Amino acid sequence: MLKMDDSTAIDVASKSKLSYWVALINEQFGKKDFKQARDIISQALVHFPNHPHLLDRLFMVDQRWDLSISSKKIHLITAKESDFDFLQQCYANEAFMDQFLPMGRKNQSPESMLSALKNNTFSVARFKSVHWVIHKEIQETKTQKVLTGNLKPIGLVTLADIQIAHRRAEVLVGIPNPEDRKQAAAVIATLLVFDFAFNQIGLQKLTSLVIANNPHSQR
């Protein structure tokens, strides 16, 4: 029969083994309880600081993936259920999607799109991708006063095929309506993604495919 001191000793011995923490983390990933997984990873890093496997797992559940990215007039806001109608409009625009998702990629069905929006937190851990909707601040004139702060969805930004070990991803930026591309909205959105990817979250390489019939992206 174990005494209290024996039980404590076994617990301490278990926590000194990397396999103990990896098993706990894998269990939470299997349950898709990524918040709990993040808490366990933080505890494990106390015992195994800078361990590559733990850092890779922490990278996948980093809270910053779910944050909005903003400049003065352009905001990249994590896609959510309220964006469903706008996303449907984008996917229904075949000319736009042929350029935004080239190489014959399968468009999402409304059901899968809505399901993804409902589970939009921890998207890197779930799908190895993260999606933002580009919002532009618009001004409205009312009783001779200029009101600011109203946001209009104008486009999409995605980091796709995120490779955890190599810290690389493919970046996709698209604005369907040419009128919304004025004032360098696409350029600003792209620079915001670059700053986030390289200076904040720690990606090391971004790739992007620009196809021949997309002169706007070529410019």
C-alpha cells in the first residue's frame, strides 16, 4: 500500500519525464480541448524549457492566432459566424475565387463553411490555417458631421498550409470588388499579415502564388 510520501514521489518522478507531459498534451489535442492543452504545455515548459516538440505544440495553440490585426483604416478580423453572408458572396463569385483559390482547390459548401466559423478558435490546431476578413473603416456624413469607426467587410486573408515544424505558410489575399481596392487596401492588408507572421507569431517563410490572369496581384 502506498503511503502519501510514496505517492508524491511517484508524481514528481512522472513529471520529470517528457513522455508524461506529451501523453497529457496529446490527450487534450485528441479531445480538441486546446485551451487545456495550452495550460499543460506551459507547465511542461517549466520542466523542459525550449524543448522543440513542446514549442511546436505551443505554436499551434498560441492565443495570438485568434486576435485581430489593425492599422489606421484596415482591420483583419478573425472570421466568425456574422461573416457568413459575406463569405458566401465571396465563394459565389467564381471569377474572384478562381484567382483567390487557384489550382482547382475545392470551394467550401455552406454547411462546412458555417461549421468552420462556429469552431473558428484554435484554427491552426484544428485546420493548420487561419482566416481573417478584411474590414475597411468607412465614413458616414450625418447632420453635417463626419462619423468614423463603421467597418465594412471587403475581402479575405488566409494563412494556409501552415507547416508547424518549418514555420512556413502560404498567404492568400483577395478583395472581390475593384472599388474596395482603392487606397491600397490589399497592400495594407498584405503588410499587416507580413508583420504579424514574421514579427509577432514567428513564421520564417511565406509563399504566395500569383497566376497569369491576375494583373492586380502582379502589380
